[in-house]
Amino acid sequence: MNPAPSLFLIGPMGAGKTTVGRRVATQLGLGFFDLDHEIEERSGATITLIFELEGEAGFRKRETELLTEFSTRPGIVLSTGGGAVLAADNRRHLRERGYVVYLETTIEQQLKRLAHDRKRPLLAAPDRRERLAKLAAEREPLYRETADLIVPTGFNGSSSATARRLVEELNVQWRRGAAQASPERAA
């Protein structure tokens, strides 16, 4: 059991990290942050534009900087980007500073959930299935290596059902660290 003050969600794009994360944060009474949204807020640019101007390397640098910052905040649920696990330092920060949940999904579920998404730079490919399969092959072992808990997201096809199931699992498996119980430390 990992006694940690915060909950970090990892997994591929379309797994439901943001949607499920918001619901879980509400149910647990924790603050919620989406790392990709925070990158856009801080930079004043969309992720697509960051990719265009700085490439993936520039985006990953920004991602690591904010992950380092947000992973030190106690009492939050943090939804990470699908590629956050690529950097060894990110994986270490996630494991050392929080309870990590891998929201597992299939390529079929991703294709369905992302069918109308045109904003994700890494999804801009002639063959989305092939792109998602390549990303999964590269990232799946890293998700598994980093996670304290793995939760399939296809549960009844509903993000609310997945969130309820995750909260039930967390109530059994996650012992929140001491920083969680102290509201003044969360400020």
C-alpha cells in the first residue's frame, strides 16, 4: 500500500483520465487538476500550437516542469497526459509523490471515444488505429511499471460507473498520507 497525499491518473488518450478524475475528486473531496489544461493555461497556447512551434520535445519539457510542480501538491487528483510516463523523472515523481492509478483502455475504446477529436497532435495520422497501437506498445509497459492500481475504463461504458468503481477500490487500497488530513498544508 502506498500512503500518499494525492492521486495521479495515468493512461492513454481517451482513457477518461479527465472525466473520471473530476468525478473521483468530487467524490473524495479533493481538488482536481488536468496537466494538459494547466500547460495551456500557463503558456497561453494550445497543445497543438506548442507542438507546431516547439515540437514534441518542447511540449514534453513543459509537461515535466508542471508535473514536477503539481506532484508536490497534497490532496489533489491530477490527470496527466498520455505521454507523461515517457520521462523517467516523471515516472519517479509520480511513484514517489502520489498514489498512481492507470486507467486502462483498449484501442477499440480509444477509437470510439476519440472519433471526433481533431485537437490531439499525436493522433493526427492517416491511420489512427496504427498510431494508437504504436503508442500503446511504447507506453503500456511504462503505465504498468508506474501504477499502484490498474482500473479498466470500459466498465459499463460509463465514466460515472468507472469513477464509482475506482472510488470503491481506492477506499480499500489507498491509505491517504498525513498531508491529506491537514487542510492548512493543502494551501
